[in-house]
Amino acid sequence: MYYCYQCNNALRKLKKRIDLSKKSTFFIVDLSNVAKDAWNIFTYHLISFLSSSSYVAATQNDMMTKKQESFSILTEFDYSFTVMLIGDSCCGKTCLLIRFKDGAFLNNNFISTVGIDYRNKLIEVDNVKVKLQIWDTAGQERFLAVTTTYYRDADALLLVYDLTNRQSFVNIRDWLARIKENAKETVLITLVGNKVDLQKNRKVKYEEGRQLAEAYNIAFIETSAKSGQNVKETFQEIARKLVKMQNGESVKNKSTIELVGTLSKRSSCCLTS
């Protein structure tokens, strides 16, 4: 699948330069306000990138890996749940997913999510095997009409903000309003303050996040996709609660998840906007 932004002229150029299969998908976005020179430069590099054999091979390998991954765990779990990552763009949602799924940090080596992507992860909690299908969503406003339609399928939502970006925290109330409008009533919500490794650049205090979560009766945790702090534990706690809910047990959504770890003060977990 090819993801790219198009205007009419760029689309015609791209079709001439690249032999695209019928299954290729384009997300058409109005970029009429983008400077012409900047757009031409972007289109040139995009054509070069999509034409490269390494990109085609990587795309095919990624699709094959997902198919094999989904098939291999079809009958190897006791419970299956859908978890969705939402929040403003560049809060580190994709980085959190990759850290949990693969134990890796993406650094600069990725493009911001376009639309929706997903990964499967099989974990064990309390002696039962749980399959988590984790959906990663684009945070940009132009994709909201698409991404919000998936909320109703989520068993749990990780609402992520960047604690070095004050506005991403301010926007949390808007995300909560969308959740209330589109998600099911039983959805499990966890507020996640990401990039805790960047203490010197912190713009949102821990207490502010905790108080907001308490006001909405949702769980709260601070994480770092860079160092891995609290990432695995957060998903495990969500899985544990979902299993209990599935079994009819009452789950009290604590205002905080009591997890601690060593703080790193180096680079962030999302470096592109």
C-alpha cells in the first residue's frame, strides 16, 4: 500500500513515473495552501522514494509479516481485545506501539501515521494468554472523520499527550469529548503523558495530568518510548483489567497507575510533526 499526499499535477506526475498496481491506495488531501516550490521539492523526493527497490521490498515484507503474524496467533490465546492509541500528532503514539511490539525506538526513521495502522501482540497476564490488536491512529484533524469511526470497536483507548507540548495536553478535553460521542460506554481509557525522558523540556506537570485523569475517572501514567519506561507495564495493566471485565469482575479505574522507573533526559520519542 502506498500512502502519499496528492494534488492534481503531482498525481499525474507520479502516475507517469511509477508503475503502480491496481491495489495501490492514495489518500487525496487538499494542499492548495502549500507553497508551490516546497510542494515540487516534496513531490520529487516522494517519487524517488516510492520508486526505490528498497521501499517496494520493505512494503512487501511488512505486509507479509503482518499476515504471518495474524495467522500464527489465531488459536494461541485465551482472550482477544482491541486497543487504540489516540491523541495529537507527534505525541509519540507510533513510538509507543513499536516500543511495546518490537522493543525498539524509531528515532527519525519513520513518517507520521496516515489514517490507521495496527499491530498484534500476544502477552501473558495472570497465567492467561491475551492477544492485543493495537491500532495506531493519525492525530491530524483532517483524519478525524475516519479515525473516530473506529472508536466504537475499541475495548481500550490510550489517550496520549506530549508532556513537552502544552497544547497537546490542552486538547485532551476535546479528545475526551470525541470518545464520549463515538466510543462505547464500557471502553477503558488511560491518559498517557509521553516523553517523560525529556524532563528539562517538560511543559505539563505530573500533578496536572493526574488531576485531569481523576476528574474524568480514568487511569493515568507517564511513559517514555525512548527509554521504554512504563510502556510494557501500561499495556499489561490494560490487558489485566480487560480480562477482569470480560469475566464480569468489577474494575476500579484508579486515577494513577503506580509505576516508577529511571528518568532519561536525552532525546524525545517523536521527532517529526
